[in-house]
Amino acid sequence: MNPIPVVELHDVSKIYPMPAGDVHALNHVDFSIQKGEFVAIMGPSGSGKSTLMNMIGCLDVPTSGEIKINGKSTSEMTDDELTLHRRETIGFIFQKFNLISLLTAYENVEYPLILKYGHKDTTTRTRDLLTMVGLTEGQMQHTPYELSGGQQQRVSIARALANDPTFLLCDEPTGNLDSKMSTQIMEILTDLHAQGRTVVMVTHDPKTAEYAERIVIIKDGEIVNE
Amino acid sequence: MSEENKSIWQKIYSPMILSLAVRNLKLNKFRTILSMIGIVIGVFAICGMGMISAGFTEEMNSMISDTADTLTISPVGEKVIDGTTTTGFSAKDLRDIESAVKSVTKEYEFIPMYSSTKYVYIGKETAMASVSGMDANDLEKIATLIQGTLPRGSTNVVVGETFAEDNDLRIGSRMIMLNSGGQEVTSRVVGILEDTGMMTLGFSTSSAVVGSIEWYTGLVGDNHGLYDKVIVKAYDPTELTPIDDAIEKKMNGKEDKDSDDTVYILNSYEIMEVFDEIMSMSSIFTTIISGISLLVAAVAITNVMLMSVKERTREVGILRSIGTYRSQILQMFLYEAGLIGLIGAVAGTLLALIAAPVMLLGMIGSVEAMLSPAVLVYVPIGILIGLIVCLISGLYPAWKAANLNPVEAMSTD
């Protein structure tokens, strides 16, 4: 008997009602991700992989079927419960880094901790995480605009790890980076996986997907190959 | 603190969210200042005008309230006595008027007097004075002696404080007036009357020279025993209007107050009421004007906040996706609006605190009224109004931001 999967989809469908007819972004999808896995979800644009990612990321709920994240069904959750679930369970890493431009690198990483504990980080956690992803003390006080793309993505990885999430959810993590930077970022993710982190990565780049130990291919809202 | 309590407290106040709001305001300094100017002007107007009108009313009330308890009745109808036409109240007129007063109240003072204006020569100076002749005991009921004694006999007089100061008169000073025959009559100052202020609706002491009836008739003549004026003082000012009506009815024969065929009545209480009405009308008017300027400011702030929400849609999406509650996003924008309101309102109130005394000094020549509670209450009122207007203005934009879909918000550029 397997332990509770980190991500579990049962017969999940997502339908977007459109004037020209309903769009079936996901069609009866069934799959699950176990703790400690490094999974790449691949597919061309329009395949439904972004929809799938939003569901896994608790940013959206399915039209039918059930999604369990860390054993909890999201279908019946209120907005506040979904928000809390995102904060506690998921570490987001985005293609466009999505750092908060008003805050310094340090404060960006500290932000989820403040949301969780209600006060500034009094431990060395923020600094440790930033050091781990390779930022210098000076760079920690810079705003995102003063950092390179690679540095921003490192900060965003540190932020994703701040609340010690159940899994990392990466959306094209190397999409905006050159190949050298991409390699460095993928090496960090591989290291994190080696340390036991569960990593879920959405990508359309086969080279990036190679880092994963399992590849799920999605096409027209259905999983076609595993 | 339990986890549950903490999350409730976090929903109400979060320093991080406040800090984000402050940083955004600083980032858009110019825009923040522009939107603040609107609220500064609005609060300045509402607060400044409020202070000025409260200060003005306060000052006016302190000037005239002392005399708002009298009716001054003057004769209008002409009388022909011994072949000469004249005006004045005969003994019968006085009895009639007093009986009308008595029909309303027992609590009153009835003071008939002689009065006219005369040139007064003091040394080399000449001054215009309102001279009156009345019973010394009556004088005490409508004016206050601050020095000396009441005038009795045919040469003693008392003068008003202002008149004494202007003409350098003190107890024992002498003044000369010409009698009806053109001969010089010397009078001696025996007392000084307290100033009744510049706005007096009853008996004014400002240029008064008052003596006994004996002194007055010796100087001016007795005009066939006709009195020039009657002052009726009521201890309950609200009875003045019924007394006024009763005298009108008795003396002018009908209740129509517009045609004064025998007497003309100056009702100080009614004038006070009219004055109060004018003041409250003008304060309503200024409030409306200020309200409009505040409304304009509110619209401007809503506009600025909507722009801010639109510009920061992506940021809101990011904040939401990494675990920021809707309520915290709402808070963030309300903090922004509230800060604009608070700083703008404090600035507006400070400006009003500078401008109002300047205006009051120009209008009434005194800033004393600024310290009265009726004026100072506009400080918290101004700040509160500014803050509330801004929070209300920010409510819709903040609500809009809080309800953005995180996925859609993140995909905007």
C-alpha cells in the first residue's frame, strides 16, 4: 500500500464555457504524484498543461472529478482555504520569476514566512535559503530589477522553499533564461530532489524535462503517455 | 496567542501589508502627492470654513448675548401739543405699554428714558454723545457701573467706558454741553459704565452720557413730558416676542407688525434669532461648498486607486498565488487610501489652523475665539472626515483588487 500521494487526480475535467461552445481543457484526467518524485508535465501549448498546473497549484478548482493535494480535496475549499493551502503546501517557481518588485530579494523570501508567522523572520532561515541558492549578502538587499534573470530565479526558488512546502511546482522554470543559467537552475532543482523534495515541473522543453525522473505528456486535455 | 487568534489578528493588521502600501505610495510619489492635494484642499475648506464660521458665531454671540433680553420701544406717531408737532410717549402711552407687558409676564423691568444726541466739549475737544436721562435705579438694570456712583442731581453724569477712554475722562472730569437756549451747561463725571460691546441691540454705553431726568430736562428741555424711548427687559428672553406682540396689538391696534403707526419695537431676541439663523445658513452653505470640494477629491482618489490597482494587477496575482488572503489585498489598498487621507487631512487641518485665525483677525479683529471648543472641535472632525472620505473612495478599487483571479492577474503584463 502506497502512502498518501502528494498530488492525486481522479477523473478530473475542466470545462470553460465559451460563447462558441464549451472548451474542454481537461478530460477525465487520472494521475498521481508520490512523495519524493521529480515529475515533468510536458505538452504543446493549448494542451491543457497550464490548466492542470493551476489545479495542482490550488489556483483553480475542477469542474468535475476530485483533486487531492497532500490528501486534502480542493473541490469544496473556500478561497481562504485554497490560499492557506497554497501558502503551506506549495512552493511556486514561475517562468517570469514573479518576485514582488517593491521588496528586496531578502524580503521576497521573508514574505511567505511573515504571512505564516505574522512577524519578521527572527531566525537565519531567509539568509540560509538565499545563501543555499547562491546569492551574496549584497545581492540580498537588491530589488528584483537590480538582479539578473538567473539571480531572480534563484531568489524565487528560495522563496518557494521558505515555508518548507510539501512540493515545488515549477512552471517553465527556465523559460526566460539562457542555456547556461538554465543548467544552473536545473542543477539546483535536481539537488533539491536529491535531498528528498518532491518537484513537479511543467515545461514544453524536452531538454529541461530530461532532468525529471518521470515525464507525463498531456495532449488535448488528456494524458497520452507516461 | 493561539494559532486561530493570531490569524484573526493578522487579518486585521499586518505590518508587512502596511509596508507594501507605504512603499507603493513612495514609489509613485508624484501621483501620491497630487491625489493628496485634493484631500488637503477639501479638508482645508471644510475645516477652515467651519472654524471661521464657528469662531465668528462665538465672537458675535459673546458680543450681543448680554443685550438679547430687551425690547427697545420708540415712538412713531406724531402728537400735536400746544400747537407744536412732536413725538414721544405720554404718561398714558407708558401706562398702556406697561399694561401690555404685564399681560404677558410679571418678571420684567420697565425703563422709560429721554434720549438724544449732543455735542460735548471737553477741554478743546468736541465729541458726539448719546445723552440719556433716566432714573438712576433704572440705569442699574440695563448697564453696569464699573467705577464711581450713579448719577443723581442736576449736574452729575456717568459715561460709557469707551467714551471715557476716547475723551480721556475720569471721575471728576468736567464736560460742557449747550442747552436749548444756547447756554453752556457744565456736567461732572461721577461714574463709568461697562462697555456693552460694538454690537448692542439694547441700551448701548459706547458713546453714552447718562444723567438723571432732572439733569436731562435741564439740558434739553422736557418736551412736554414726553419720553423718547422705553426699554423693556424680560428675565426670560423667550417672553420677549409675546411681549412684543402684546405691545404691537395694544399700541398699533393690530397684529400687523409692518405698519408701525404708534410705536416701533426693536426686539433684540428676534434679531439674535435672525442672526443665528443667518449664521447657521451660512455655515450650511460653506459646508455644502466644502463638501463639493471633498467629493471632487474623493473621485480623484478613487481614480488614482483604480489606476494603482490596474498597474499592480500582476503583483496582486503573485501575492495571491503565494498565499496572501483576499482580505490582506483589500487591506493593502485601503492602507494606501487611508494613508493618503490621513496625511492629506492632517495637512489640510494644519493649513486651516493657520488660515482661520488670519481670517478671524481680519473679520472681527480677534483670534481669541480660535481657542473655543466649538472651533477646536474642527481639528478632529477635519482629520476624521478626510480619513473616512479616502477610505470610502478606496473601498471599490480595493474590493476590485481583492477579487482579481490570481491566474488571470498573473498573466497580465
